[in-house]
Amino acid sequence: MSQALLETRGLTIRFGGLTAVDGVDLSLGRSEILCIIGPNGAGKSTLFNVITGIYRPSKGTVALEGRDITGNPAHRIAAAGITRTFQSSRLFNDLTLVDNVVIGMHCRTRTGVLTALLRPGKARAELDEAAERAGELIRSISPDLYERRHTLAGTLPQADRRRLEIARALASDPKVILLDEPSSGMDDRDTDALMASIRSVMARRAGLSFLIIEHDMRLVRALPDRVAVIDYGRKIADGDFQEVRQLPRVQQAYLGH
Ligand code: ADP
Ligand code: MG
């Protein structure tokens, strides 16, 4: 059996004549942070879309804790413990911060529509409990956000939206969280706060792992255990940041675009 928490083998997806992800082998351990870097259009977001079941791969496999989940529908993959954020933030602007996080719990809450109809009191109690838990999750990411937990998400600046999305991702109690360019739109101070949030979440949740697409080299240098480089859909390097960045093929990938 595989030791990896999340593993892809030969993962490939073609769109017509374009091979957007081309034979990618990735392995993510427990309690590990792996950053994926690479030029624009290299296939990084598409890789996330294939791992999370938005697209079915043309070839290759995805396994979580040694179980094959290749081609499973997105909701099943989410329920299995892989959750994600998107490159552009996807919050419900007209809902409060707390309610945005409660929505992230949906695949774990027991209360169904039937309970809500037949036993409204019980449903209410479970919702209150969910709201309280959501508040705690927000606090664990940022005490500052917690102070604003009853305001509408639409009022948040970009950096806070990103942080709230991480709180929402945590709400489903995942094994691995995929973040697509979490520091986009952040200044250095925001990025430092983001890294601190991720570290504190990892310290509190045994075994939780992150797969992070990033372009901010400050974060890539400081946060992950390991870095994988994608270029034209292929993984061209995988290892320690300082080693990877010196490889001629990595430098060429960045210069050549
Ligand atoms: P990155 O996230 O590394 O910047 P993407 O994964 O977004 O790159 O895109 C990789 C390539 O795949 C791009 O050429 C993009 O146009 C193409 N692509 C992504 N999704 C689709 C799709 N649904 N249909 C056709 N081409 C796509
Ligand atoms: Mg992308």
C-alpha cells in the first residue's frame, strides 16, 4: 500500500490537440506542504481540476490514502477529504462570514431537508452549533476576521476573502486542502499573515496537508516542505526549493515564456 496521502500517477488531460496536464506524478505526504509553481498556462489549475474531479483525466490515476478515486465526481472527492479554493475567490457576497463557512460544512452535516421540515427545533439547534463551529474556524485563521464574522463577505478586502476561503475549506474537515494562488492580490504583510495562518492550522490538525499553487516566491521560499515545477503540462522538477530553483531546466522554463 502506498504511504502517500495523495498521489497522482501519469495524470494526463487533453483538450482537443492541447495536452494541458501531461503524465504528472505527484506525491503528497501527511502533514506536508507542497507548492506547485510554473509559468502562466503551464497547467497548474487544470491539474487541480483533474485531482478534484471537475475534469476526468484522459489517462493516469489519482489516489487518496491508497484508494483509487480517479474519475469520481467532484462531490465524492470532496466528501473523501480533498477540498480546494479557486484562483478567483468564490464566496457568497450576500452572506455573512459565518454563513459562508457553514456552507463549507455541507458535506459533513447530518441535518437534511427532511429533518429541517419534520423537526425544525433540532435543525435549528444543529445550525446554531454549526455557526458556533464556523466562528471558531474563522478565529483559528484570524482573530481579526472573527471580530467581523457577522458582516457580509462582500465587504471584505481581497486578502481577507482568501483567508475566509481557507476557513471554509477547513469546515469540511478535509485531509488535504488545495489552494490555487492564495496570495494573489496580497501585499507582503498579508502574505506573511497567510503563511502564519496556514502554519497554525497545520500545528493544530494532525495529518492535514496542503497542495498550493503559488507564484509569490517569498511564500514558495518560506512555506513549503517541497516544490514541484510544472511547465507545458509536465512536471520538470520536484524537491527542495533551493535545489529546484538552480536547475537549468527550471530557469529556462521561466525565461522561455
Ligand atoms: P495555469 O493555472 O498553470 O496558469 P491552466 O491550468 O489554467 O494554467 O491552463 C493550462 C492550459 O490548459 C491553458 O492553455 C488553458 O488555456 C488550457 N485549458 C484549461 N482549461 C481548459 C478547458 N476547459 N478547455 C480547453 N483548454 C483549457
Ligand atoms: Mg492557474
